[in-house]
Amino acid sequence: MPLLQISNLTHFFGGLRAVHDFNTSIEPGEVCALIGPNGAGKTTIFNLTTGVYKPTEGRIMFDGQDITGKRPHEISRLGIGRTFQNLRLWTNLTALDNVRIAFNSQVRYGLAGAFLGLRGRQEEERYIEEQARGLMRLLGIEQYADTTVSGLPYGIQRKVEMARAMATRPKLLLLDEPTAGMSPAEMMETLDVIDRVQKELNLTIWLIEHRMRFVMSLAQTIQVLDFGEVIAEGPPEAIQNNPRVIKAYLGDMVEV
């Protein structure tokens, strides 16, 4: 059974059709990519999948459950985590605190424990900090744990956001432009980190990305979107050699 199955997804913003009859199937442990020019509808599809928008038509099945139209916090609890194209970190907090906050939905000590400082709360807070530091270590950013986010390089902030998304313990991780604003060296480092994390955790990843070197190195299956519709789908080598994709996109989209 696919981990994620999207069928006939269509969405309108007023009279503007943003997504039309989109279908995809993602298996557990798979890395898939969604590419296309700005305005093609890629982030809209992510927003529909994670409950930011309710689709006009279509069905979204995740891990055997119908999540169509569910709220973002409900979908997150079921096991879908995500990052955003524009960073949404608390820049006045430390990197560690940003990751720790993501564990809040999993705490069990309750209101009384929070106010009274009971032993259970103290033990759980220690456990959360250990888990948060472990995620940061996995992403190679533990040395920045106590640094305020506003003072971190942009590439490190991206990894903090990824660690925060992973703190929700997702079965499926959605990455929206994970290398946006990065130098080529930062991009390759991020590629290595995501590849290592995916293999170590057997994590299922669905990503949006413009940089073809990144996509072709990481994804097993790629869908190309144009004006809300899929115009090509297949493994990287098929996409690279697809005349329609080459003519319409790759010449404009390729970045090193």
C-alpha cells in the first residue's frame, strides 16, 4: 500500500485554477520530487496535502486514512512533517529551542506538571532535549544548539527548520525548496545530509526543488508540473531526456 496516494486533486482560488487533476503515489522509503517553474502549483499541492488549503476536488489518502480537508495539526499528528519555502523559525530563540518546541505535541505531563515542576515533567523535558540534540547531531548542526537563530548562516537555519520538522516524528517529510538561497557548496552539503538521514531513518521524502543537480542526485521519481498539471513523470534519466521537459523547463530551471 502506498504511504501517500493523491487522486484527481483539483484546486481553485476564486476563478483561477491552480491545480488540475493531480495524481501521485509515494511508497514507504521513497524519495520523490515535484519540479516546475514558479507559479506551477507545486507549493499549493504541498499546502493541500498538509491541510493549509481544503481541495476543491480530489482525495488524499495517507497511511490508509483519508486526510482530505483535515486540519494541519491533525495531519501532522498522523505523521506528515514539512518545511517551508520561506523560513518560519522563531529567530529570537536558540536553534535548540526551535527544535524543542516541535516536541510540545508529544508531552504528557499536562498543565499541573508544567506549573508544579513535578518529577515527570523534569524527566520528560530532559528526554525532549536529548531527542532534539540528537536530531541536530544527525543533521550536523549540534554545535549551533545554543546560538540564537537570527545569528546563524542561512544554510544552517534551513537545517534547523528540517530538524524541527523531523521532531514531529514524521513518516513522510515534505521539503519545500530545501536549498533555496544556498551556495553550491551548501547545496552539496545539504544533499549529503538529506541522503544520509533518509537512509538511516528509512524516511519517505517528497520535495520541491529548482536545482536539477540536487533533484537528479536524490529523487527516485520526478513529476514535472506546468500550470497545475503534470506534463512528465518518471525516473531522473527519463525526465532529463524528455523533449517536452527540455524544451519547456530544463533550460530555464537548471542551477548549479
